[in-house]
Amino acid sequence: ETGVTQTPRHLVMGMTNKKSLKCEQHLGHNAMYWYKQSAKKPLELMFVYNFKEQTENNSVPSRFSPECPNSSHLFLHLHTLQPEDSALYLCASSLRLAADNEQFFGPGTRLTVL
Amino acid sequence: AQSVTQPDIHITVSEGASLELRCNYSYGATPYLFWYVQSPGQGLQLLLKYFSGDTLVQGIKGFEAEFKRSQSSFNLRKPSVHWSDAAEYFCAVGAQSNYQLIWGAGTKLIIKP
């Protein structure tokens, strides 16, 4: 596998379920990001990790819990979500945590909360 | 407030015709400017970027964009579109002082055969 991969690609869950999204980058990058993409809205940055350390949590509800065990892997643990959390969740990585660094995106996980 | 506006939610263009997608921004610092493309079922891919220098930048897939400081714009152009260009296009702005990008809401490009 090359680039940024995300699993699963699609996920349907009830509001009481617990599930996890996985992201893996094979690019040797040091920064990783979780974004939420909703139709007709700008991308919302949720979490940022730099060298495995969380550097950003953009007021994301605690029902979303990120984990970064190493620079190549990023997880988003989901618990007691709401229907408005249905969206495409994108993972991205960049070599350095800087605005001039290209971000490489995975294909996303399409999440539906029933 | 910092913001990026892509005025057109959808644009329909005939195959072979020229294309211009608009992006306007409001940003206090000297901006870094980006265009990303998202094909159906895929993540975003960088088309081109502007940091400084020549205000006309060339990108991948035959795209170019022009930075106009006086108009706070960074419009994306292509002289002749192909059916494979059908996708959603996102403009984003950043700065040296802040790694977070400000994103536009996207423009969906539809290609008529």
C-alpha cells in the first residue's frame, strides 16, 4: 500500500455503538490530521498530531477520541454518536506540521449514524 | 475574520471548453494559497499552490491559478476540460504563522459531453 489508507471505507452505526476508524500513512510523515467533511461545508479540522503528540483539538465533542500510537497510525474512536455526526471523515498527513507542507489525504470513511 | 469563499457551489462546463473556478479569501497575513481536487470516492489531492513570486502558478493536470492581491482572489483555470476533470475543487488558505488551513466549501464541476 502506498500513500494514506483508511479503513473501513463505509461504516453504519447506531448511537450506542462503539467503533473505531483507522488511518495509516506509508509516506514517512510526522504530522497527521483528522478532518470532518460535510456536504456544502468547508473541511473541519478535528485533531492534529505531530510526532505522535496531539497538538490540536478543535473543540471536538468527547464522543470522538483520537489515538496516535506512532507516526504512521492514527485512530478515531467513536462512542455514542449523534445523527449529525454522519459525514465523511478524512485522514491526512504531511511531512512537517507547517502550512507550506502539502497534505496527503486518504479516501475517507463514510460514516452514517442511525 | 479569516475566511475563504468559493461563490459557485456547482459549475457545468462542456467538454473541451475553458474553465474558471473562483476563490476569494479574507486573511490578515500574507497568504499561502492552495487548490485541491477531490474525485468521487477519493481523498483530496493538491493541484497547485502559491507562496510567493510569480503570481501565475502552474499545477498538475493542466491547471493554473492566478493570485491577485488587490482582489484577494486565487482563481483556478484550465483552457480545455476533459471528462475526467469532473470532481469537487477546494480552495484553501494558510500562513507561515499558523499550520491550520482555512478551507472553502468547494465547487463541484460537472462536465457535459
